[in-house]
Amino acid sequence: TLRKPISQSSMADWASKNLNMHTQGIFRRRISISNMLSWNGGSIKKPMLITSNRTIKKEACEMFKLVQSYMGDRQTRMDRNHVALVTVTKCWSIQGLRDELYIQLIRQTTDNTCYQSLAWGWELMAISLAFFSPSPKFQSYLEGYIYRHLDSDENIAQRIKELTDLKNKKNSKSRKKRKQNTEDEGLPISTYAKYCYRKLQKVAVTGGKKGLRKPTVEEITHARNAIMTPSLFGSSLEEIMLRQQDMYPGNKLPWVQTQLSQQVLALGGEQTEGIFRIPGDIDEVNALKLQVDQWRIPSGLSDPNIPASLLKLWYRELEEPVIPQQFYKECISNYENPDAAVAVVQLLPELNRLVLCYLIHFLQIFAQPSNVGRTKMDVNNLAMVMAPNCLRCQSDDPRIIFENTRKEMSFLRMLIVHLDTSFIKGLV
């Protein structure tokens, strides 16, 4: 469900307080807010947002040229993948540039009379949201802008026609005209907007790409492809099963779940001290995630903590948790009652029930005394590290969150100890 973000009047108020107002002409007249936030074919001499940081002041003007290059409004020798990589890397490395990029993209996708340029601007926004979030201060503004475009295709086509007609009247004698195009070239803008909206909600929580390795061309390509092809991470269980229908039509469980689980065991995870508690190297986890999203499991893995960390991430990033929200209260109400806890599992939708039972069966392997002696991860530790990946508390009250964390842990412990998962053996 989409929550309605801040109103247009609030957005205008935000802009008046935060925009670094530009001037033009020999008398240096200030440009209006609407012009500041409308497509511009020229360069800019200073950042769009107010800042005292010298590095950002310098980089912002260069970044505007990169945005124009990606959108096809400025000539460049670089291919678009490389332009996106340079742009994203700048913002990933310099946190203060992130809001500047998003406001520049807002500007260049407003009153843009070339549909292809407009679509590429939205595409660059979608790619950027795969790597970093806007600041909390700017998030509501960006959210409001994206929200206004969720069902805007007819309005956009009409607006492009109006602006084009107006421009043609003014420039009827001008030789130099920008290519105008009101035909759909590629995806509707609402498709980009819906993807960006979902992505913004997630990246605001997860914080984007982590680790020390800079973004790569492969990650840029992957981020672009994800607009049309849902990732195996961050999607719903139903979407994941639908996506694997062509490749693994007979599978009852998500391929990503079974493959990563088997990798943990194949690398001796059940004999590895601190498994699921000690995180794998974040850059190695990111690299594996990229491979898995292309239905590949590399053969050179040696550390079981890498697939174990990615498996936890997969559960944690599911659009809806393995145990859906409507069963949450029932779970934490029955955290001390084994029979009632097992009964909750039987009430779950079939796909959720199978995915949860596979997870519990997997954890029961690690809970065996012969393995606990090596991993130092008993049933309590396993429940502690995995419960947050299966259940999500919706409250904002720290006291309720703290109290429910204990109950979530206890509920999962009940399942590991008491749930009969023998039927899951051999199921894929």
C-alpha cells in the first residue's frame, strides 16, 4: 500500500527554504523556483541546493553535465553505462552529493519535451536508488515528486504537447531546434515511478550499497535490469516463484532459498563456529548477490559465512516477511505454547508455510548437539539471529519493540524445537 506523502504546498515550502537560487542576465535577476525546477539545456554555475562545502560546489556542476549526458541532452564520448557509473560512484563516495543528484534529476525530468530524455532521467533515478538513499531531510520531497508520477502518463503526454506547441510558436524561425518526441519510446513514466517509489521505501531503511568496493558496471547493469525484471531480493515470495516458473517449473520452493541453504551446508557451515552470527565479508556478499540474481552459484566459494549472510539478507529483504503481518499478533501471543505455535504455522498460506518449514528444517540441522559443540550456536542463539528475518514488528514504540523482540525469539525457538519438518526432506 502506498501512503500519501507531503502535499505540493509543503514541497514548494521546502524548495523555497533549501534551493540555492540561481541568477541570470547582466542584472543577475533571480530565477523563479518553477524555472529552477524545470528542464535546462545549458550548464549550471553553482549547486541546486544550498551548501557551504567546496567539494560539493565544484562536483555539483560537473555532475549536472553527467546527468545531461546520460539523458542524451549533452554529447559525450562515454557510453551511458560509464556515465551512470561515474555519477553513481561520485554520490556513493561523497554523501553530500546525493540530494544534489536527486534534485538535478527532478529538474531535468520536469517539463522535458523529449520523451526519450525524460525516460532516461527516470532510469538514472531508479539506478541511483539501488546504491544510496536521499538524506532523511530530502526524502519526503523526493517521495512527493515520485508519487505525483505514479499515474501520470496521460498528463505527461499532454504536457509535452503543450510545451512543444508553445516552443514551436516562439521558435518558428529558429534553425536550431531540440528533438521533440511525444511518442512512447520505451517504458511508460509511471512504470519508472512505481519502481522508484518502492525502491525509495526500501533504500531508506536499508541504506543502499554497503562495503568498501566502489560500484561496478555489472552492478549498474543489474540495477537497470531490475526496473523490468524483479530482483530475487526485496520482492514478494509470489513474484519470486513467478519469475522462476520458466527455469524451474516443478519447484515448490524459491530456488534462491534452497541453493543458498545447500551452499552453507556444502561449505561445512554446520561445523563453523559463529555461523549466522559472524557476518561474511560484505563485498563478497554483494558479489555473490549479483551472481545469484542471475541464477548462478559460483564454484569458488570457500567461506560458509558468505552464503549464510546472503541467505539471512534474502529472508530479511522479502517484501512481506515469511510469516505475513496478519499472523504477527498470534505468533507473539503464543511464544510460550508449543502446540499453539505449531498451529499458527498450519494457518499460513501454502507458499509461506513451505518456505518457513524449509527454514526451520534447515535450522534444526544446526540445533543438533553434535553441531552445536562446533558452532557454539545453540537453539537460543539460532532463534535470536533468525527471528528478526521472519517476523517484523510494526510499532515505533521502543518499549514494545524491545518486549516483542524477546517474544519473537521465543516463538521461533518453539518452532525449531517442536515443529515436525520431516516432510520437507527432498523438497525443492
